[in-house]
Amino acid sequence: MTEAALKALLGDALFSGVVRHFVQTTGEEPAHVERQVVECLRYLYLISRYPEPLAGLFLPVEQAIDEIWHYLILQTREYRELCEERLPGRFFIHHRSLPYEEYQETQPSREQALEEALRWLPLYSEEFGPFDEGALPHWTMVRFLHQHLGLSLDAIAALGADDEPARPDAERVR
């Protein structure tokens, strides 16, 4: 799934409108905001395409990505169309905010957090290619693995790659 294809999921007008809104409200550079919107779309795409293996998992994205998701939800018609007509799973993706700190408090172990990461990290890499420097600010777990554990982006891309991820049935539509 290319960046252009992800942007097309929203359409030019909505994509530009989301970027414009967040440039104005945050003061961030347009290129940075565009990347945030793309990473939000990647998040939604993964949740839609892989509902079973990702069910109940916390995919730690930064607060700015969550805010973009909130904004998209407020565009009720367009968000419903995105979920039910354009994303591969064809089902409405409900939102629930959970701050990373709260997630950490409820996690029984680092091992479980790593196991969960190993379920979605390979799916991200398979769908969008390996994480790059531009993705690091937006994905909490990837940044942690890179900056605090010293894993290279190539090593992160290889995590869990030996395991065969649960594939959605290509013919199944929800």
C-alpha cells in the first residue's frame, strides 16, 4: 500500500483539509502533518485489514495521530465511507483512547508488550515497507525499540518476520 494509495483513501479534498486544519492548530510544518495523517491512515488500514490478529491490541501511536483520528471521526459521513467502503475490512472502526501511561500500568509484563508488538510490526512492514526515520516520531514502540534498545530500523523490520502472520481471507468482506 503506497503513500499515494493511502492518501487516495481520503480523497484530495479531505486529505488537504485535515492537513490544513492541523497545520493551523498546531503550527507544525505541512510536510510533518502530512506524514502524521499518512501514519494515522496506516494505523486504520492495519486495524481494518487484520482484525483478528490485531483484535484487542494496543498499537501505540503518538497523541497527534490519535487527534487526527478524532478529527476524521468528526467528519462522520466521510469517516463511515472510509471504514465501510474504502478500507479493506469494510467495517466501522470504533475509537477508544488509552494513554500510553495507562497501557503500561495495565500490562502484566514487558514480554507481553513485545509479543503484541511482534504481531503488528511485521504487518506494518509487509504492507508499507520497513519503518523509516519519518515514522519514528509517530509510533511509540518503534521509537522505543530504536532509541532505547538500540535496534536498527532493519532489525525492527525483521522482528517477527519469521513468523507467518495470520492473513485475512482475500475473499472475505465484513
